Amino acid sequence: MQPTRPQNIVIIGAGIAGIACALAISRELSPFVPDLKITVYERHDVLSTSGGAINLTPVAQRHLALLGVLDELDRMGPEGGADVDAIELFSMRSGRTIGSINFTDNQGKGFGGYKGRRVMRIALSVAMLTVAERTRNVEIVFGKKVIDGEEFEDRAVVRFKDGTVAEGDLIIGCDGVHSAVRTRFVDVDRPAEYTGLSFLQTTIDSDTLSSTPHFRASSLNISRHGSMLASYCDRGCEQIFAAAIVQFNREGLGRYRLEPGQDWATQNRIRCALREEVRDRFRKCAIPCLKEIIESKADWMLYPVYQVPPGGRWYLNRVVLLGDAAHAMPPRDESAAYALDDAILFSRILANYRSEPLTEVFDAYETLRRDTINHAFKESRRMWEKNRDMGLLEGRLKEWMMTYHLKSNENAREAAWAFDATKISLPTPAPSEDLVSLNSFLRDRTL
Ligand SMILES: Cc1cc2nc3c(=O)[nH]c(=O)nc-3n(C[C@H](O)[C@H](O)[C@H](O)COP(=O)(O)OP(=O)(O)OC[C@H]3O[C@@H](n4cnc5c(N)ncnc54)[C@H](O)[C@@H]3O)c2cc1C
């Protein structure tokens, strides 16, 4: 395959991986490719407001700072998210403290200068989009749902549902866990799988609660019927984001899906059923503030959790998958950081290998990334098993073991937060035949 310096790059999906990838490629490749053009195609007509809040780890924050997104979040004021020094863990059964995941060292400083942050997804998307809009060679086009694609010798093409097409020297699929770029194009035998677990999420005004929250910024509350996350998601601590992580039958998913176009009675029936589901599971909660949230009239939304088992194909000749499209794992606090790492590492390799065929870029990227992702996937799955429904004894054991797990994983967690995708050394392209013969010619002459 002929070397190409990609000039016209198409990214599918304006999520965390897609926009981060556009910003990182613009940063890395612009100095070498003056006419660089990056176009991001997103299936929604406008930014999606769903999805609740997301926790950003120190490493995710550091990467967002590098891309200019953190400044934008900070400029939003209270809506830019709540600082999280630690996620405190509690037993829902007894109210007892189990331990904490600390985002600060023993001097109270964040890792590499950054702590954790809980922010509404819509705020993060707006911040990312604002930075993308002022980046010279990046354009975002909404209302473009990819349905399939094709590769040719000199380009790749994607087709959209509205009948239009886009073509590029390089196509990057960042279209999330149900990626059409993956399932219709790169690896058709790899659909996402339901994990058997779902999130039930809501936000609630903190001044509607009569009991004082039991946590400083963020808490994970453990029970034998799943866990309940409760966290402030704005700097003014006016809103609490609550998410129950629970085992949920695949058969039940359809019955609880809220969709546009449903009549009022259907929507009301689903809302009541979801409220009941939360009450049934966590009725015996011993923490007053949580008990109030559980008993409240809040509207819960169901988010089934899917995964893309590792081991599948990540690329063809001109198309590559990044973020959840390549390797969606049961979500953990680090998941968004993996999507950001992908974007930054891929962009750096693309710039390093700019005179090489794209398949060499993809090979180098996969060699660097595959083991880390496989390991992270296994870890996530192991953690998620703890949210399955358990008997009384097993539930007690889970609580006791949690303190030990938190302690024994502390070093690994802190090492992960120290990871800096901008600094790790990259493979370098093998010298081309011309360069090898020039070097041997020069060496022969000096001998
Ligand atoms: C319930 C839940 C809670 C989570 N909580 C956390 C957390 O607290 N911390 C954390 O780090 N991670 C969390 N995660 C994981 C995190 O959200 C993902 O890892 C991250 O969003 C992956 O980013 P992405 O850009 O690869 O995919 P996405 O964020 O899913 O973005 C994909 C984009 O592609 C678009 N798209 C999809 N199909 C098409 C198509 N056919 N054509 C064009 N565009 C398309 C989508 O509309 C979307 O904009 C959570 C995940 C879930 C499901």
C-alpha cells in the first residue's frame, strides 16, 4: 500500500472519543499537513441531553486540560461540575463507612494536579463542542447517521441514512458501543452484548431533601441488590445525581423503555414501574438521605449497559475504531479516560507515522494499546460482578471484602491516574528502503 499523508479525515460520532480525536489530530498533524480537514459526523440533530452525570478521574481531567476542554468547563461556573476529593463507600444495610477512593494524596493534592470531577454529560459535551468550533480545521455536522461503508484503494466512504455519503483518506469510527462503523463495516460479527446490569438514574434538587447528605461530594452505597451512587454534580451542590447499578433481565428492558412518541399514559406507567423497581430493591436502606431519594417521586431513567468483548478487529486499510466502538467495557470511573487515551495516543502515532501507510499506523497503535485494553476489560467485568443480586451471607461478605479490595487496589489505581498519554514513548516507524540504502551508502563511504 502506498504511503499517504492523510489530509481529509472523517470521524464518526461526536461523543468523548470523536471530539477528543478531532482536537488531538488537529493539534498533532496540523504542523505537517497544512490543508488538513477533519469532519465529525454525528447522528443526533443536536447534542443529546440524556445520560446523567459522569465522573472524570484525574487522568481524564489532565487529558481534557491538554485539549482545552477543562478551561471551558471551568468557565461554565457551577455547571462545570463538582470537585470530587474522594468517592466515599458506605453499607446501605448498616450505614457504616466502608472506605474511600481518594483522588488526593496525603497532602490533599490531586494526582498530577487533578482530582476527580462529577459533571453532567451535556455540560461536558457543550464544553468539547465549544473548543471544536473554534478549532480552525475541525467541522462538526449533525443529523448524519452512518448506515454502512466501503473501502477503495485511495479512499474510504461512509453512507448516511439520509442518502448522502462522505469520503476520506482515513475514517475513524468513534460511534460508541453500538457502532455502525464496527458492525456494518470493520467487524460485522461483533455486535454489543447486554451485560445483564443496568443503571437507573435520576437527578434531584438537594434542597428538596430534609436530611443532610452523608457524603462530602460523592458516595457509592453498597447493598446485596446492587449499588447506589449519590453525588453532587454541580459546584454549588444544588443537584444530586443518583444512579442505581442493578441486575436487570434482558426481557424487562423493552417494557421499561421511554421513547419519543409514546402516549402520556404509557410514559407514566413506565415511570411508576421504575420508581417501584428502585424502592423494591433498596427499601431497607439505613441512610436517611438515600432513603428519601429512594422514596421520592423522582423520575428514574433506565440505561442498559452493553459491552463489546475484546479480541475483535479494530481496523481495515483506511478505517479504524476508537473508544467504545472498539472496546466498550462495563463502565467504570476510568472508561472515559480510556476513550481520551485512545484519541491522544492514536493522534500522536498518526503524526509520527505520517509518511507511512495507514496500516502501519494502525498496527503500531494496536501493539501499544491491545494489552492495556484487555486488562482493563477483565478488571471492569470483575468489578461489575459485585453488582449482581446476592444472598444474605454473600452480601455481608461483599461488604467485608470491599475494604480489603479498596486497600489492595490503591497502588494500581494511583498508577493509572499517573498515566500520561502525551508523554509515553511511542514506537518509531522502521526506516524506509530508500533511507536504509542511503545510510548504507554513507556508511560504506566513510569506511
Ligand atoms: C450508564 C453509564 C454510565 C457511565 N459512567 C461513567 C463514568 O462515571 N465515568 C466514566 O469515565 N465513564 C462512564 N461511562 C462510560 C463512558 O460514558 C464511555 O466510555 C464514553 O462515553 C465512551 O465515549 P465514546 O465517544 O467512545 O462513545 P459515546 O460517548 O457513546 O459517543 C458515541 C457518539 O457516536 C454517535 N453515534 C452513534 N451511532 C452513530 C452513527 N451510526 N452515526 C453517527 N453517529 C453515531 C452517538 O450519538 C454519540 O454521540 C458510563 C457509561 C454508561 C453507559
